[in-house]
Amino acid sequence: MAMNRRSFLKGSSAFAFSASIMGCSSSDDDSPSEPPVTEPPTPEPDGIFHTTCPRNCGDRCSLLVSTKDGVAVSITGDTSHPVTAGTPCVKGHAYLESIYSPERIKQPMKRVGPRGPGATFEPITWEQANSEIAAKLNEVIETYTGNAIVPYFYSGYSGISASSGSNRFFNRIGGRNLQRNICASAGYSGMSSILGEFSGPSPEDYVNTKCFVSWGTNEQATNIHHLKFINEARDKGAKILVVNPARTPLASQADIWLQPTPGTDATLVIGIAKTLIEEGLHDTGFIDAHTQDYDALLARLEEFTHEQIEAETGVTKAQYQSFARAYAGAECAMIRIGYGLQRTLNGGRMVKAIPTLAALTGNIGKVGAGVVYLNTQAGGMFNWGYCSGNHLTPEDAVRDTVNISEIGKSLLPEDYQHEDGQVGPLAFDEPCDPIKAMIVYSSNPIAIAPDADLIEIGLMRDDLFLVGIDLFQTDTMDYVDYLLPTSSYIEQSNMIDSYHCYYAKHSTQAISPLYQSKPDTVIFQDLAKAMGYSDPEFSESIDDILRGTWQGNISYDELCVQNWDSPVVDYPYRKNYDFPTPSGKIEFKDISGTYFDPEKFNPVIDTGTPESDDFATKGMTDDEKAREFRLLSPAHPKLSNSQWANVKYIEGTFPQHTVYIHPDDAMRKGISDGDQVKLVASRYGQRDVTIQYTARIEAMTPAGTIFAWKNAWKKLNENGSNTAINQLTNSELTDMNHGSTFHSTRVDIALA
Amino acid sequence: MTEQKCFVFRQENCVGCEACTVACQAGNDLNEFISLRDISQGEKINSEGRQVSVFLSQSCHHCADPLCVEKCPEGAMVQRADGIVYIDDSMCIGCGACKFACPYNAPKVDPNRGILSKCDMCKDRLAIDEKPYCVQGCPVQVLDVMDQSEALALPGASLSGDGHQDLGTGPSTVFIKLRN
């Protein structure tokens, strides 16, 4: 690492906040302005700008960027924001180190050697890059149609300005659709199956609860700002209950921690629900008035004995009875369901089971109660169709869809022989037309997507034209034909919604784009023009895109001054018990077929696990099941997916390429702390995939389950093996809504 | 006599995310391989008999009887009237006597400058009514600074915590523990 990373920074430590906070420029002129797209506006050189962190986190920190002579000298929390308050998370403290990293990609580049690790590039001009990329993409469209070109993007940079240009671009060329269900989608269906929706109460309401349940999430890494609400509730007498196979910090601090065997949460719900009924802790008035198919639920609970539940979950009857009593005994109880829980083959079914407990106890529709999963209320303040230019799609365009988690299968060579006799690329287990070009932006699939080696087979195809847009030379960027420098979040304005608390936020450009970088929207606008598209949508300034997309309660100009706005939400959430299910009630039983096949899965609570189910009903393959350990790979607080891994004060400061092994397992396997170990998984096509990690002997999970941090970079593995965790992880899709199944991975482990 | 200043740490709420350590490093523009505040993780048996992990966030404890001040041969380690112990960079010769004297491993060799570096409670920020970087930078709000007499009057206040006790130098840090 270079020693002068902060050479741009001057006097950051004692900058006093004397200037007023600057909003974005306002405009009273409704006529189309001259397109300043290739020359983004230059902010005032000295000031304090309100910005909003656009990375993959629902907290959406309000951050003040102070500049001096056009250089950002500090990024600090906006103390006036009620949720993120005066500070970012640990990652945000290293924001300047990321933005001014000497490792930033500084100009467009073209690959001059072989693809893959160690690839070499030479600088080219934007004119050359646009001209050559446009010619190649037009050739692909001419030969195969736009359906042969796919975007690969997720959340590296979220929000309106981050996605407008690219969405308009791919709509205009009729590109292949990318189903971006890698995060929380199985849970959307699971929640909706019983409650009719997945949105719920605001986490700001945690302060009012008398019982907070953290189910399958780790507050240390995800939504850390909510911990102060949880602790405030606790100081006012709330009990804290945690359900998690991993020993999170809150699991240690909790009043009760249940540690189920991974995948058995639905069975655990049955145990808790049985207790509620057996001990008369349920709310019969609420059940009679606001739920449907209670009898079916009772019958389902009867099918299980406590002995069976204990054996399957690894949680004792006494433990889950204590949980049931604490939960039902509270005046109001709030459950937060995490996303890690549902990134597994039975994820939808597990999430569907959990709100049963809220329904049985009437913990919904009142202050301090409910089920929090992912909130879309603030997102309603944006006109997404305007942002994305949905009208630009040619009427005759045929646009297929591929899935973000199984992109490896969809990128396979046309002569790839599958075990079942199929040949060539697949999408959703069916043959799909070949992808001839891919543009990767706001993502790093080799690090963040499962079965990375399968993806690599595709990225190595000579007949796949690859363009990458990034801040850094990530693992994925080593494969691209052209590498384009994007601008960081403070180098462009943006609007973005929190997906937990109810805020839609503005983010003001604080500095000019560094080096030759451009915002993604500008990159795609310029590329569209180079390809011959003259639509005015490709000449709209970012400020005008934001203005046109905003549909909140206040004007866009007011938003720029106020920095955020909240939608009007009838609160407490669902206080009128008007559940958006077909019956208008909470539905314990779902035979609609909307979210899952009720012939395949029990329509009340299905308790199948990846290990117990057959492959045809969303179980693991036999090869997977034969591996000795279940692998969990959740988020670390110092990374947002693969971002920040290479940043000063983050890189090298935590056990990124380390596997945590339970002491009992370690003793049995003869593995000691610090040993180099090989982890082997069976991935698609019966491939044995091996990575090399450092062993850490710690009871992070129950014996039989091992643990590592997700989305590590291969090239940053300190042992030089160029291996990382997502080479091992499962790319099959969930039981509901085509989600990711990272945690449905089993591995063998041995000394290296 | 000016009041002794101290860090206040609500250890029972700390989740060990290291926001405090990185806020300190970035705010003070430190060499990336040293930190003036560290998080350590320990194990204990809680009041219900369950083994749990605990996190200790600590920097210099700004001791009442600082051995580092006593052992510095150059007089570079200074204890202010308000108890803040800091290094006068112009006088430090980098001998490391303070580092070996400190029972809490607070002074660190700064490879950029060849001298020692240590938490000074962000005294320059305190002077303009700003909290230290670590305090301001904790998203869980488990850290604070205040006069020690004020801190010790808070409910649940004590001079010891999990993994921390007085090792003979009168560390000023006050721990807050409101739960069993």
C-alpha cells in the first residue's frame, strides 16, 4: 500500500463547521437545458454538503462532506438525522480513504493481455473507449439483438442517479433483463404469503417495544444505527431475544439466545407456537378477528412433538418455552427478521413461519409491535419509471431474463455439456440464448455471487465482450475488455431511499469527478450517444433526472434544502388490521400458489430443510449433503458486500480469509488455531471446488457448522492462494422468488 | 484543581464493530498499521450462567498516576491539570520507555515519524467543544468523555469493567453497567 494515500487531504482534523450546509442548485426554468452531461457541474470549492451513503445498507447515513479548495477534507455524520445521527458506521469512517485511494481507476483502459488475474491494461481516451465499445455493442445487436447484452449490477452504488443512465440504456437497446434477487427476495414472498406484504413498522419504533426479537440478523454488521434504539428500549425495560445459529454480539448481550441448527427455524417456530397454545399465552380475540385458518395451524402444530422439535432444532424445550413466555408476556413485541436467514434453499418457508408468532399474540398493528423485514414506503416517493425510462423499450423487443445468483449458468459456453444432457447456457434450468456482451457496474460478481468459478468459465469466453465500470481493479475487473472509471458518491448528486426507516434522501455533489472518472449515468449516456441513440433521455442532466423522478410531499427544491423527506404512513403500521392478503386477514395457510406450490410445500408451515428435502423439492444435491459441515458466510461490519475490502484502515484489519471452526470439530479434525486449511465443496456440474483459508478455533456456530465472512476478494487472500469464499457457495435458487442460497452450502475441511 | 477528565464506556452495549478505532485512525490521519484505540474481545460467564463474549474498547486511560510520565527520560509525556496525558512531539526521542512502562499498552511506535504516538483524548477537539473522534464516531453511542466526578455519579458507574482493572496507575476510565 502506498504511504501517501491521504496526500489529497489537508487539515481534516480540525475543520470547524462554520459555513452553511449547501444544497443542490435550484432551477426555476422548466425548459430543457443544454446537456451538461459530459461536464458535470462543479460544486463550490469550499463548503459543507449534505450527502447520503448509497452503499448496500438501509441505514442510508446522512453524511456531511466538508471541502476546501475543491478537496473533501472530512466526512462526518449529520447530527440532525434522527436515525444515523452523528456518525457513519466503521466503513464510513474510511470514506475519504476510499474516495482518494491511489488505487482508484483513473482513466478508461483497454485490456492488452490475457483475461483473468494479473491482466494488463493500457490507458485510452474516452473517445476511443466509447467508439470501440459502441461499435462492438452495435455489432452484437445487429447480429443477435439487444437480448444478447446483459447488465450485471447490484448495489455498489444505489439510488436514482446511480441507476438512471444504465436502466435507460438497457431499456433502449432491449437488453436482457437481470433478475436481481440476490438479497432478500425469498423473504418477500415468505412475508407476503402470511401477511400480504413485506413492508412493516419503522425501526424507529423499536424504542417503544417491550420485547425485541432479532431473528437471523447481526446488528453489528447490518443497520448498526438501530442498536441505539434497541438499547433505549432495553433501558426502559424491554427484553432482548435473539435467534441465530451464529453467535452475534447481540446474542451474547441478549436475555435469551436460541441457537437453532441452520435451516430449522420453521420447526423452532412450531415449538414456540405450541408453547403459546399449551400455556394459553395466545390472544384469542386477535386470532378470531384478524386471522384465517387458525384451525389448520393448530392441526399442523399437533403433528410435532416437543421431543422431535428439540432433536431437529438443537434447541431445548425449556429454552424455546422461555422465549415464548418472554415474547407473549411483553406488552408489545417487535420482531426483526434478517436477510441472511433466507439466503438458503428453504429461506422463503422459514420467513413465512416467523410472523405466525406475531399473529398468535396480537403483536401487530400497535406501537412497539410488528414484524420488520424490508420497508418500501420511502421508495414510493420516487417515480421509478421516469428514472429508468421504461417507455424507451422498443415495442418489438424480446427480452429474456437471467438471474443474478445463477449468472454462471447463463454465461456458460454454447457447447457446455450439462450432466442432465442439456447443452449451453441455462436460465432457471432451461436453455437460454447465449449472452454475447455484459456490462458490469455497481457489482463485483467474482467476489459477491455464488459459485464464482462457474462465473469465471463464462468470463473467460473469447466470444463474450465484457465492459467493466468500477472505482477499483476488483477481482471481476481482471476479466473485462474495457475498464471505465466511475465517480464516487460525493462526485455526483443522487436521491435514495432507506429501506428500513421511512426516509427518502437527497445527496449533493460535493466535489468534481476525480481524474477522468464520470458518474455511471453519464458513462451510459455517452455510450448511448456513441451508439447512435439521440433520445433526449440520454442528454438529461443528473439534476434534471432527480427533479423529474421526485414525487414526494415537498418540492424537489425543498428536498435539496431539507435533505430528506418521509412519506405519510398510517401508524402504528396496520393499526386498522387491513392486511393486503386476499382475505384481508393474516393467513396462516396459503394455498393460493402465488408464492409457492402448496402441493410441494406444506401450506401452513413447511419444515423441510436443505438437508432433509430432495433436490426436486429444493433440497441440496446428494453430493452437497455428503459434505461434513454446513457453511454459513454472513456479513462483516467492515465490508459492504465486497466494498471497502481494499481500503486503508480496513484491509488487513480483520480475519477476512478465515474460517471459524467449533472447538469440538477442530479437535476431531486435528486442526489448530492459525492452521492453513482447505475447504472443499461440490458445485454445479459435480465440480470439486477448493479454497485455502486460515483456521480460527472459536464457537461462532454450533458444532457441525463452520463460519466465514462473505464476499471476500480472491486477490486479497493473504496466503496467496487467490481463493475466496464464494467459490464454494451454492448458486441454486430458493424455494420462493428465485433468491440466493449462499448458506445452503456444505463443505469438507482438511489441513492444507 | 481542574476536574480529571475521563472516557466513559458503556461496555454492556459495545458490539465490537471497531468504528471507534477507525474513526480515531482516520480522524488523526494515523499510519494505517497503528491504532490509538483498540477493541478486544473476551469471554465471561453472565449472571445467568451462560458464557458470552464481551468487548473492551480502550485507548489511553489517562491515569491519575501515569507511569509513562514518570518513566519518560525527556519529559515528553505530559499530564495536564485536567488529567489528560499527552506526548509533546517536539521532545519525544522515540526511546519507547513510556510504551514499556504503560500497563495498558497505550503508547504506540509511529513508524511514520519515528516517535511515540498516544491518545490525547483529542484535546484540540475538546478545546473547540467537539467530542473525540472515537466518541463522535460510535454509532451505538457507548463512548463519551466528561469530568470524572460527573461520570462516577452516573447510575451503574464503576472504575472497572470486563477485562479492565486498576493496575496501579489509577486509570480514569469510567464503566457504566446498568444490567446484571
